[in-house]
Amino acid sequence: MNQGKLWTVVNPSVGIPLLLGAVAVTALLVHASILTHTTWFSAFWQGGAKKVAMIEAPAATPDAKLATLAMKQ
């Protein structure tokens, strides 16, 4: 181990949780800053924008309306 003498100064039961906590806090801060400063990251977490195809109904002619009314009576 390159820095093996570190554990003679810092107890591993203190140093390891501090190291892992620092990594977790750093990751959360990086993700939070990307989320608040970009538009694509939140869309990525939501699965992207869903495109919905809109189908327009054909315009009803007055003759078609009369035929429909006649059929209902």
C-alpha cells in the first residue's frame, strides 16, 4: 500500500467512513449542480421527452352533420 503509514496517524474506523462520506457528498454535489445548471440532465432522468403524435379529425361538413342528425332521429 502506497500510503500505509496513514493508518498509524488516523484510526481506520474514523478514516474510512470519512473517506466514503466525502466521496458520497462530492457525487451528490456534482449531480445536483449538473441537474440545476443543464436542461438535458433532468430529461435524461425522466426518460426523455415523449413525443405524442397528434391526429387531426377531418373537418365535418354541414352535409355530414345533417346526415348524422338524421340517423339519430
